[in-house]
Amino acid sequence: MKWKSKSKSNDAPPVQTASGRSNDSLYGLIRSCRPLSFEKSLYRSLREAVPVIDAAIYKTVRLVGGFHVVCGQDAQKGLDNFLDNVRVNGISAGIDSFLAVYLEQLLTYGTAVGEIVLGYDGGIAALYNSSLDDIDLCCGDNPLDVTISAVDTYGNKTPVKHPELILCSAISPEPGKLYGTSILRGLPFVSDILLKILNAIGTNWDRVGNVRFAVTYKPSENDRNYTKDRAMQIASEWSKAMKSREPRDFVSVGDVSIKAIGADNIIPDSQVPVRIIMEQIIAKLSLPPFMLGLTWSSTERMSSQQADMLTSELEYYRRILGGIIRKICSVYLRQRGFDDNTDIIWDNINLQDETELAKARLYNARAEEIENRLKGKEEN
């Protein structure tokens, strides 16, 4: 099956889900604002403000791992070459680059949209990761009838001409809704508390850590007529002593006392509240703490239970991506007249220590040997 375009231009192939927004029109920006856009901005800001959240998303994308697509023998070589070298967005290549951005968008916003871009010859020219700001998903009269529209600078919606080329996925959408649920949902509240604590720590260290001094001069009865002059001399000498890069003594005459401002203040211990908040964040992100650089225990390591739970999370994301991979491969194979039946073989998820894996293989081998011996005795 081929899609052909009437245009014979040498320009780049058109992308349906790119609206060509312009930031020159303030009126257009105001009209294009939708409630969902503020939620996306919140999640973007959350990733920028809390490094642990940003690191967790990137690590999850990498932990999903690689894959290999198996199809008919005649088309296997061409399909492998296509998946390795297909153009992705403007500067990337390979389906792995497309899926990495796709999954990152899916985890951050709960919804991800991509597009199979056709060239003027009818073949697949590129894969494009669409911005959620440039598209709109809405239901028609039938809840199962989904309309995908491109949103222009002024907020006008135009249904795409070839919705069969659009790739769309959602994580746990609410009943009756098209957009999915971000894994960051519920984190803005606790993250706001965390940022307040960290900001307060920085402010306190500016006040207490960067030592400031209070120099007090108490004039005697005979010096009251020269109080102003003496105070200015003391201030001048103290300023020179503090600005000197080398150790310098401060010599003064009279009753002069020097105290560090804030020396009596004790910075509140933030370790316990910060850890409580971090536990809430990590529980939502489904990654063990040590994977994010948090060594809460000297014997921190991944247990078999943690590995099983994390593996189930990664398998869930693999199932979502599997449908996208099959659709891309199906379009490629049908365009060339091949059968579009494909199998996706994912790389093994190795989250356990090599020592533990070796022990498991040894125990399994011993168990199999004992079972064979028992079967042999029963047969005899």
C-alpha cells in the first residue's frame, strides 16, 4: 500500500502534526492556550526543578532496553536497515532515537504522539515526534471515534488528512478521556515542599554560613567628644582587615567588642523531612533509591523483590511501545508488498548481580540433575 503526493517538489516532506507556530503573534499565543498546556508546563518545570525526577525518567527510558524485529526472510535485511537508519526528527536517525523521545514524552505527560512521515515517492521518509502543543485529540459523536487535529498559531484546529499515519499512546487514561495520566501526577505538592526546604537551607547558609560581624564601640566618659571620629577610624581599619587577602590584625583602642552575626543560630536539621519527601517521590517513580544516587543504607542493593517489581514496570512500557513498533514496521512492509506479520524480541532485562545469576543457574542445574536421577531410578 502506497500513499502518493501530487507535489514533485524537492523540499522536505510535509509533516501533518507540525503546526508551524510563530511566537510573533501575542494574540495567537493567548488564543492557543488550553488547560492541558498549563499542566504540561508544570511537569516540564518539575523536571527542571527536581533533578531526581528528571534522572528517574531518563533512567527508565534506558532501562527499557533494545529490541530486534523478526519478519519474513525476504524482507528481514531491508527492515533491519530501515529501523537502523530511518530519519528521526531533524538530526537523529534510527527507531531507537524515536522511541526514546516517545517514551520520555509518554512518561512525562501521560500521552505521546508521533507521526510516520511519507516522502513524495510514497515511502517512509522519516519518523517525527509531535509536540502535544501542536495537536489536539477529541472524541466525535461516537466515543470510539477519535479526531486528531493540528493546532495552528491562532488556536484553529484542522483534522489531519491521514490519521492512519499518526502514532498515539496514553498511560492509564481516565474513563471517557483520551489523554493519559503522567507518572508525575501527585508530585507537584510534595516537590513544592521540598523546594521550600532547599531554598530555606540556601538562605540560612547565606546568612549564617557567610560570616558577618558586628563591631560595637563603647566610648568612655573622656572620649564622648570624639565618638564619631573614633567610630569612623574603627570602621575603616576593620574594613581594611576584612578585605585583605592575607591575615591581618585589627588593632583598636577603647572598649570594642566583635561578635559574629548569627553565630547563635542553629540551622534546622533538614535530613529527616527531606528524606520523607524523597521517599514519596521515589515511590511514585518506581525506581530503587540507589539507582538515583541515594545511598540511604550502607548495604543498599537491589533485592529480588525490587527487581521483579521494576521488571514488571518495564514490561508494561514495552507492551505499549510494541504496538507502535508493529505499526511502523507494518507500514514499511506493506509498502513493499511483503507480509506485515512481525515478532518483537526484546533484550533481556538484567537487574540482578552476575554472582546471583550464576548461583541461580548452578542451583537449577543441580535440581535438574537430581530430578533426572530420580526419574532413572523410578524407570529401573
